[in-house]
Amino acid sequence: MKKQTLRQLIVQCVTIAQCIPSIQDACKEVDPSRPWEAYEGVCQELLRMPKARAYKYPILVRPYSSGTKEPSPMDVCLLNEKAQDWPKGKRPWGGKDAPAGYFNVNDKKYSRYWSLIGTTWEQLIDTPVINEAKASPSRLLASVLWELTFDGWTSKDCKAAHTSLKARLDASVAQFKKLSTTVGKIT
């Protein structure tokens, strides 16, 4: 199976207009207020990025089964091609310092699939896309764009949302710690 980079896939599809029906098919829960033209800007932004080394994990697009007869979106993730099988005779342990007879299931070497969250567009633009879904080029690109952009957001939009969410999470954690300290003094 021929692997194309994300950049090559965008160029092959020529215009994002070819992908609009595929995006609609792949993602039914679309914000109707977001104009489809937003994806053209995303493609332009991606194509303007300087040539880069492929990211260590290729982008994998595979069929996703929702368990219903309805057509499902495709799963887009990063593939750890060097992932190892779990050790035979050992049981999974959910943390560091696994006791005898167990192994740390969170160790990266056992994880075959990774989310794209936190991976920059600059890291992904010249990364190969593996098409296990056997999708057309436009459907393949549509699925990757959907995963990357959250409905047409630019890289700047994505980074701003990530920063905002992280700040809110940090504030919640600080508030929880403060509350747990207060509760500890009461009891």
C-alpha cells in the first residue's frame, strides 16, 4: 500500500470542495454554524508550512465501528509501529513500579495507537498517512482534517483552545488541592 504524506494528500485532492461531501458523511455531528470554506484556509495554512521531517508515528486512518448499522466516521490516530505485545505470563498494572508478576500497561512500548492531541501540525504535515480504511483520497483527507481541526479551526484556534483548557484544568486542580487541604483540617 502506497503511503502519502499529509502534504501530498492535500495537493492530490486539489480543492477542498472535493472533500466536503466526505466530511459530511464522516462526521454527522457537525456544527452547522461553521462554514465549510474554513477547511480551505486550513489546507492553505498546512501547505505553507516548511518541509519537515516525518513525525516518529505515522498517521493511521482505519475503519471505526460504532456497533450500529449507521455509517461511522473513521478513526484517525498515530500508529506506534514498534509497539510490543504484552509480556506473556504477566498481568497488567496501571502504574509505575509494577510488582512481581505484573507489567506497567502504561509504558509507551505497549501502546500501539496514540491520539493526535498535542501533536503540532508542523510535526504532522510531512508524515505518512496509512489508509487502512481503504478510503478515497478525499474521504481520507476529510477524516484527517476533521481530527486535526475540530471542524475547521486553524492551528492558532487549536492552540488557543488547548491553552484555555489547560489553564482551566490547572485552576480546577489547584482548587481541589485547596479544598482537600481544608477538609483534612476539619476532620
